Amino acid sequence: MTRKIIFSALVLLLISLTQWSCKKNEVKCTDEETFCTLVNDKNYEATGPLINNFLSTLKKDSQDESLQKLADWLECKSCVAKAEIRCNSCILTNPPQSEIQVVFYNQWTTDTLIMDILMDEPVKFLAYHQ
């Protein structure tokens, strides 16, 4: 009888841990093929409409959440090695701008660019720069 209770408790614990480890707000990795085709062609600016399309789906999120979800969305792409938020609302324009450093895989090389994000409603892609 004691073994059944211990076994049941372990099963419940494992189920609970599995549920907690799932990301509640996990980002769907949309537009990967189109995005990565543009990256492979080094046509980075052309990814802007795809980025803005993704950002427009996050209208209910705060600006901070949108910025983090954008970084997560970028990192889910096979052509992106890393997307790191460098600063949040650090460029004092009206509205302020944020920066995300993006490391792109481009065939056998990598390109590192800074993405400028306008912290508007909704958050919007502006441009890339070195």
C-alpha cells in the first residue's frame, strides 16, 4: 500500500514539473522560410514587414513583453544564432527606441546587426545598423 502511495506521489510530482516547465507564453515560430531566405540573400531590411507583422499580433502585450517576444521569435529561426536585447527604450526619441543585437547565420558566415525598434503602440521595426 505504501509503495502505491509513493508511486502516485512521484507520478503527480513529475506531471506537475512537466506542466511548470512548459512556457505559458511560448512564441510561435512563424515565417521562418521567408525570413531565412531574405537573410541568406543578405536582404535584411526586407525582413521588416515580417517583423512588423509578428509584432502586430502582440497588441495585448506590454512593450517590454513585446520586445522579449520579438527576441524569442527571432531566435527560433534557423538563420538566427542569437537575438539579445541591448537596451530597452534607451534612445530618447519620441516615442523611445530600443535595440536588439541579432547574429545571423548566413550560409557559412555570421553577420551581426543592431535592430532598432520603435517603442510605439504597437511596437515597430525601424531598421538595422552596424
